[in-house]
Amino acid sequence: MVHAASLIHDDLPCMDDDPSRQGQPSNHTIYGDDMAILAGDALFPLGFQHIVSNTPSNLVPEPRLLRVITEIAQTVGSTGMAPGQFLDLEGGPEAVEFAQEKKFGEMSQCSAVCGGLLGGAEDDKLDRLMRYGRAVGVLYRVVDDILEEKMKGGDD
């Protein structure tokens, strides 16, 4: 839900201005900018609510659950995706790599770390999951860009 919210917001005309995502019309293209903003805004807290409401307390201790929520909040907040999007919009070509790492590397890192937290991984394993997740996220963005170019009919 959190990832879907980030994609809905990312596609908006005031952000990356993408009328489609992977060959399908973007949320704002179908429903309008106002509804896309509201959908994204609603999905962020719904994701947190789902985690808290559906994680069995007998399997995941509360401190681990709080670490998951903290990890997600940091990833989408003022030190994660938000500055990544800012740099994507304002930073120029030299900031692209950093922006991609913030927007995609950290989201994938968050997924890997949260899975480890929920599964009971110790700190050394969480460190490895963090590095793995970040690398997968950045790689995903590179592959996604290549596929997007091919869909547009690019020569590369």
C-alpha cells in the first residue's frame, strides 16, 4: 500500500508527469489529479493500519513491530523518498543517482529489512538485508527505465 501510494504520487503532473505506468494509464490519468492525491494520501496510513491490525502479536513482539513502522516512516518521510523526489525535480543531472537511490533503493531496502524484522532476523542479518534491498531497488529502477524506453520505441 505504501509503495502504491508512492507510485501514485510519483506519476502526478507536478512530479514526474507520467500519464502511464508499465503500459497502463496512471491513476491521475483515469481519475484526475485530485483523486490521485487523495488515493495516495489514504494508502499511506492504511498501510500502517494494516500492519498493526494484522500482525499477530504472539508471533511478532511489539518492539519489532514498532521498528517496522519506524523503518517505513523513515523511508517515505523527510529523510527518504521525499528528498529523493525533491532532488529528482530540482537537482539536475548530477543528483540523479542520489535521487534514484533515495526513491528506489531505500524503498526496496525497507521491504527487505521489514521482512527480516517480522521474521525475527538479528542485526547482522538485517545489515545484509539492508544492502541487498538497496541494490535490488537501484537495479529495479535501471531495468524499469530500459523497459520503459523500449515500450516508447527507443533504440537502446
